Amino acid sequence: MSKRVVVVGGGFGGLLAARGLGGGHFDVTLVDRDNYFLFQPLAYQVATGALSSVEVAAPLRQVLRRHKQTHVVLGEVTGFDLASRKVVVEHLPNGEERRELEYDLLVAAGGSRYSYFGHDDWAHHAPELKSLDGALLIRDRILSAFEAAEVEPDPAKREAFLTFVVVGAGPTGVEMAGQIAELSREVLSNEYRTADTKTARVLLLEALPRVLTTYSTRLSASAERQLVSLGVTPRLSTPVVDIGDGFVEVEPQGRARERIATHTVVWAAGVQASPLAGLLAQQAGLEVDRAGRVEVEPDLTLPGHPEVFALGDMVTVRGQTLPGIAPVAMQQGRHVARSIRTGERTPFHYRNKGELATIGRRRAVGVVAGVPVTGFVAWLLWLGVHITYLVGFQNRVLVLTRWAFAYLLHGRGARVIRRR
């Protein structure tokens, strides 16, 4: 009889685990509330009109179509019963409110979300980039701000519409700020008649004293210079203290509180583990850390429950400090699949092949095989890595074609406002 494996989460880790088990003697069920896999590293390009949503999202059933023993269940996991080995799924598409899935082995890969540091009310004013809905909402707001500036007769109000604030200067924030600056200066400058989009202010707010704090000080300084050359204004050592309708308030270190008039704020600061980590910890009698993550054994199993694997952004691995990036989740997904296939529980070891952050056209920084790279070379490497890891041959071709046209013609075709 085939072992029943339930995989929770169709992100990088969960999908790689499901694919790794698809050809074996396992009855695999992948549960996710969305019917698609989102290539999150390119979500910011959807938010700025460089790519459309279908080019960075692949239907889970399509990705797993050759794995005949793998089932996809569309629903939201709301609980676990580790003693009875059951997963609670709610809000199924047929109207069924609740169903329990039994398992022999469980793989939990719930991922993470952005943390608003106890100010969840800010989410309404400053959407995040962890989801496709968030990216599309941000795109609507950015494009609508330019439209509002075009018809606004008051110069002060027009300036507020042309002020864009990105909170958080990690890789996502840096990439987002650079893309908004390119959009306003290189793409839209000849399309508006009243609003001068080249005068748009793009503010990158960071509470710490430099951008890309996980990178070396040299690469961080290079990234800041490249951002400034694009027209981005980094505001470092400047924590956000309030966000409301039409404003952001900051309190720069050693200076008085300041209010910035803006209608477009993008949140890219702080990460909180999926609530599923807390549910697992509660069932297993464990604690979670400040970011809501549960600690797992070196082989990625839940302490006291060798039949439960947990991975990705929702966990910390005992004895290892790992970055919350896609390559970690991907390698963990493959490791879990291999452990289940072979029955051997070996410690997980992350192979750091490098990291790259793009800033804009011909601009990027990173480390590859221990060697720092910046500028055009880093940008080319970033393009190659993301095309390679993008799921689906069709998506690779479409994205590569889009990028080629954007590079040659300075255009962005995915600029449809869904709602105002």
C-alpha cells in the first residue's frame, strides 16, 4: 500500500517536495489556497507593469500533470491533529466547509508573510509583495497615482500623487524602488501631457543605516549609488512610525518626526512566519521565535514527530542560520523528498551558491561563488538565474521576450488598471 503524504503549501519548498515524490510509490496530496505557484522573486515586476501575472504564476495542476499519483486540493489548512495524523482543510471549492486529510507523512511548507510590527492596520495603506493579489493592487495604485497627477490642478497635491514610498531596503525594497524610478523616468515620460513623471519622488525608507544589510558594506554602498543614479532617494536610519490615508510619518534618527504626503506606499519590511508554524508548535508542545518560526531538527523533522517535516520560511533549523530566500526552500524541498524516498534521515546542509539583487536596467549587486559582482555583469547573472529557475518553458520564453523588448524599447506592456 502506498504511503500517504500530505504536502501543505505550493510555494518553492512544497512544490519541489511534491515533484520529488511524484514518480515514487507514494500517494501525494498537495494542499494550497491558490491553484497556482507564484514565482515570488518577480512579483515586483508585475507590480510595476514589466510582466503580467500569468508570466510569473503557473497552475499547480499543470506543473504536476505528469505525476499521476499526486492530487491537488484547493483549500485553506486551518489545523493539524498530530496525534491522529490528520490535516484540517476548510473552504473547499465545492462549498464544503471542512475536511480532514489523513497522512502517514506530512510536509509543511507554509512560507511567510510580511510583518507590520504590530500595526496590521497599516496593511490597508501599504500593501505587500508576498502575494499576487498584493502585486496587482500595488500596480493599480502606482498607475492610478500617475493618472491622478495628470488631472490634478493643484501643484502640491500633484506632488503628493507623484511621491512613491517603499518601506524596507532589503532586496525586494531595493528592486521595487528601482523599478518605480525607471517606470517614471524612462517609460512614462512621453505619455503624459500635464504631469511631468520625471519629477516623481521615489523614497526608500530603511530603519537601519544602510541598504541591503545582509550584503557586505561594499556591495551595500554600490547598491545605494546605483539607486541614486536611477533617481531613488534612500532615507536611511529613518524608521516609519505611522501610515495613514495620504501620508507616511517617519522619525529620522536624531531628528524630529516628519510627515510625507503620498498616496502610494509599498511595504517590503520585516517577515513573519505563516500561522501554520504556530499551529504545528502548539500541537507538538513547542515554542515559536519572535518571527513566529518553529525550530526543527537538522533533518527538517518536527521534534518528537519524525513523520512531520517542516521547511522554508516558517522554520529555523537547529544549529544553522539560514537566510529566508527561495534557494533555501528549494533545496529543503528536494532534501525532504529524498529523505522520504530513501527512508534515510540525513541532516540538511544549505549550499550557498550566491545571492543577487537587481536595482534596475544594467544595475545589480551580488555575490556568486564567493565573488562580489556589481553593475552590468551582476545584472546579466541575475537575468540568467531567474530565467533558469522560472517554472514552465512557456513562461521562460514569454518573460525572456518581454525583457528583450523592454531593454530595446524601454516599454512595459502590462500596465492595465483593474480597478480605481
